[in-house]
Amino acid sequence: MQLSARAWVLALALLGAGVASAQRPTFTWDVPRVVESVDVPDVMRADGIPVKLRSVKSAEKPEVIVQHLVKRFEAAGFFIPPDGHRTQRLAEPQLTALDTDRLISYTFILQPNPDGTTTVVLGEANLGMARKEQSAFAPVFPGGTDVMQSDMEGARTLTYSVTAEQGKVRDFYLKELRAAGFTETSPGTWHRTGEELRVAIRPGPAGRVVVIILRRTTTEEVLPPKPETGKR
């Protein structure tokens, strides 16, 4: 049975926790022929795990970058999962390796561009600094799986998938959020004093529905629009 992305990360963490070896030098990314770099200064949290992201653009081809970064992982002594145990959620080439000493996972994702360059997204997840997340900040439709919460730039997101009709999921949130004191001010946007929720319900693979909820705090109360009155 193939592990989900989150289950695989946790499995790597457990494996690394039992490995004793000499402390390795700190790993640094080395992408060949970089022509542009974009850093993401804030550290986000995904399921309580601190994640740092950056993006670079390279003039090299994706297959050359893959070979180069795999060699870098191997030279650093990282654990690379065998082919049969890698979870491929995106169409773009990607790979995750684990520093079993520090419990830091390193992921790269490649995206070819029309101009012949390659965008390389680089991620570092510090599994050793994971903290237990609080319960979900919004209701989850019964049967929802792969629940993940993230925290970045003052906003929180909750995502999950479920086997259900979109209409039934929509009705679920109409009932639950109204009962919690929220008012829907526009389709999918809910407010109550000091808080806003945006609920997106999208079709997913294999007949499932993907739910994405964004929560942010507001400085003032947002009231629903008043009904228009006829002109005299």
C-alpha cells in the first residue's frame, strides 16, 4: 500500500529518530545556472511543522537539475525513498530527501518554462521542531481525510478531501457556520465579529471533493449588505 504524503513524512521522521551517526555539515541548496532567485522570508507552518520556501529560475534543463540535486542529496548522506514508495502529488518532477541527523526534509519541485528556463521550488521542513496543532479551527465534513492546517502571514488555512456531493458539503457549511454565529456576506465568504472565513469547495480526483478554508482576523465588524429599497 502506498503511503500518503503526510504519512510518508512521518515515517521518515520515525526512521530518522532511530539513526545515530556523526553530525553532518549543514546542507545548502546548489542549483546550477541560476538566473533569478526569490526568497520567501516568513516561515510557514504545515500541520505544526516549520517550512521554509524559496524559488529560483535556472537556465538549465530539468533532467540536468534533477541529476545534480540527487547527487547533492547522496553526497550529504540523506535518505532518499525508493521509487516504489515516493508519493507524486504533482505532475512536475519532484523529490524529497531526509537529513536523519537533524530531522529536516528537503524537497525540490521543477517546472519547465516556455522560454526554456526551469523554475525550481525549494522547501525545507524541520520535522524535529514540529508542534502539536490545535483542533481544526473550522468544522470538517464527516468522513473528511488528509486534513491539513497551515499558518502563514497572519492567515490560517484548512484543507481536506471527502467523498461527497458538492451541494451536500455546501449545505453542511451553511448549517454549521450559521450555528456558530457567522453570516455569509457573499458566496463562500463568512463573517462574524473580528473573523472572516472563505470556504472553497472544488471537485477533486476519483469523485472526491476538495475543501479549502481560509481564516483571517478583521479589525472591524463586517455587516451583510442591506436590501435595496425602491426609489420614491
